[in-house]
Amino acid sequence: MSSIFTKIIKGEIPSYKIAEDERFYAFLDINPNAKGHTLVIPKKEVDKLFDLDAETYVGLMQFAHKVAKALEKTIDCNRVGMTVVGLEVPHAHVHLIPINRVSDINFTSKKLAMQQEDFVKLAKEISRNFES
Ligand code: AMP
């Protein structure tokens, strides 16, 4: 069975897309730790990040680098943090989170409540600042 992220890539499930190319896809996390919390995934479905082949792994980091730059341009933050968890969705991904304090990257902290229109607006803003 396809992962929920594969369904997002195929357009079977909606997402707040930031950017994509032939191999990678970036979209807003629907349960964000902080404003701009973004997931970056390979289109190839592999459960664990460190089981990716080296080329896909390096490509994912290069793509995440460009997404992080777009986040820095869009969101007023101290820096963009990066985390790997993967306990919920078995499809390799990195979390990019604009942070000001360590609690912003703590997954047990209270999540940020956002309305659908806020997600749509934010995804558009970040997307506009993405340089491929
Ligand atoms: P983890 O696998 O533990 O790294 O967490 C998976 C992340 O994916 C969580 O932060 C969820 O909020 C996020 N997530 C799950 N389903 C979706 C979805 N349909 N769209 C966007 N983010 C999602």
C-alpha cells in the first residue's frame, strides 16, 4: 500500500505544496511545530531516511537546502532547524522548521493552530521565494 506521502505526490490527497522537481517534493506540515514547518520528501518511497541510496539522500539534502533558503526569506526567524523523526509516516522525510527557541523544534510541544486559508497563503509566499 502506498504511503500517505506517495498519495500526496500523486495528487490523491491534497497538500500545501511549496515546490517539487522530478525527484523531490516539499509541502507544509499540517500539524506544525512552528509557522512554516515544512516536510521535504523523495518521490521514491523508502521508509527510513538512511536507507535511501546515496544519490537520493544527497539530492534530498540539496533540495531541502533550497527550501530552507525560501523559508528564511519568507519567515522572520532566528534560523531554520532540520529534524528527522519518521515514527508516524514510513516514507523518508526531513522536517524543516523556522525556529526562534528550542521548544519550536520540540515535537512534544504544543502545535501551532492554523486555518486552511493561512496554510494556502503561507505556501504561496514560500513558494514564490523558492529558487530552483
Ligand atoms: P514523523 O513521521 O514522526 O516524522 O511525522 C510525520 C509528520 O507528517 C507529522 O509532523 C505530521 O503532522 C505530518 N503529516 C502527516 N500527514 C500529513 C499530511 N497529510 N500533510 C502534511 N503533513 C502531514
